[in-house]
Amino acid sequence: MPSSIPSTMVAEKTIKKTVKEEKITKKGTGQILSETLNEGTKYLEKNLFPLFKDLLKINLLNIFVFCIGFVIAAALFSFLTPGAIQLGVAAMIAVLTFILSHAINSVIYNAVDERAKGGAVGILSKAKENFIPVALYSILLGAIILIVFLPLILAFLSGDTNLLLIGLGLTFFSLLALIVIFFLIQFGLWELVINRRGPLASLKRSYELITNGNIAKTLLFDICIFVVVFGLGIIYQLLVLFASVISSLFMMANILIGTVINIFLQILFLVVYSAIVYTITYPFIYIFWKKLEEMS
């Protein structure tokens, strides 16, 4: 008789666990979006300025690395005789700069995650940690893009006018396929840098999260994020217009000074605008991704 007690307790725990899992799984689109909005708002109330500072630092480091890479690549053609070697080295520097920039930018995901846990991200250490995974991830994405546009590339390389016209006709379908692919793998980087999955496993996991009954939820969520980004983009365009007016006033006195001021303001507004957009949107994306993880 006593032996039946433990088995009964185990059965009760299993039932409770099953009921809890069913409640999580049966969350509808409205409930998921509502929970994401509420939790995201609370996140920002607690972490708005600390997260903005983190992301601003990441953006500044990113633009610095990008400018250094561009200057080095440009110097190869300014001070050396252009040739195959210089072109190859410049291309390698450009690719390395792009990957390094992508690795630095990926730290944004870590920053959002660390602030959710009550901590702060180490930008340089995380960028170093993310470099190889992000490099492999970037190569994988590049291969996907290459495959999608392969018919157009082959048609262009063939030199045949008829094939080129067919390739151009397929461009719309290639773009549509690329949009669908990137929609399905949009949580890949979250999986890569936070859950530390491999590049291919990260893409697969993102695909599984979205296609496991969450396509409509994710699409509606993406539309909401797009509306927010679009609204912030209008404000950014007004700031760019303001920068152009200010620089044009200086150009009346000195073209060089006006040009330098215009470039400086454009970069400044871009860095700050990007940090604001990431600060406002990424916590909600992070929480929505976590909700999909809970339901999987």
C-alpha cells in the first residue's frame, strides 16, 4: 500500500506538468503579443538608458572599425599602383572588415540578454567570442544568397541575351524567396550568440520555432516592429534634412568645412538613430523569441 503513494504523487506531478505545458502551447496570437508588449515595456522601464548606452558604445566601435577598414582599403589604391594583388588584398580587407563589423554588431543581442539578467555586457570580450561563429554564420548566409541568385548570376556570366532576360525575369522570384528565407531564419543570430548553437543549428532552430504553428504570430509581430521602425525612420529623415540645412550654411562660407560638418552630422545621426531603434525594438524581439522558445 505505501508503495502506491509515491507513484500517485509522480502521476499528479506529471498531470500538472502536462496541463502547464498545454496552457503554454495553446497561447494565441493576441496573448503572445500582449505578453510581449507588457514584458517589453517593463524591460525598457528598467533598462532603457543603460541599454541605450551599451548599444551606443557598440555602434561607435562598429563605425570606427568600419572606417578604419575603409581607409586601409582605399590607401592601397591611393599610394600603390592598382593591380591584381592590391585588388585582392583590398577585397580581403573589405570582407574581414564586414565580418568584424558583423561580430561587433552581434554583441547587441548579448547586451539585450545581459540587461534582462540584471548584468552588463563586455563588448570587446563578447565581440572576440562571437567572431568565429558570426564569421561562419555570415559565410553560410552568403552561400544561401548566392544559391538563390545563382540563375541570374549564371545567366549574366553566359553573355547570352536570352538567358540574361530570363534571369532578370526570375529576379522577382529570387527576391521573394530570399524574403521568405530570411523571415524563417530571423532568430538565427539570437540562437547563435545567446544559446551558442552552431551556425547551421541556429538557422534550423529559428525555422523550427516559426514553422511550429507560429508563422501568423511572427508575421504579425514583424509588421508591428516594421511600423515602429518606419515611424522612427521618418524622424531620422527629418534629422538628415536638418543636417543638410546646417551644412549648407557652412558651405556658403567654406565648401570643405561644410562637407566635413555634413559627413560628421550624418554619421552622428546614423549612430544615435541606430542605437535608439535597437534599444526600442530589440527587447521586444528578444522577449518574443523567448516566448516562442517556451512554446516549442
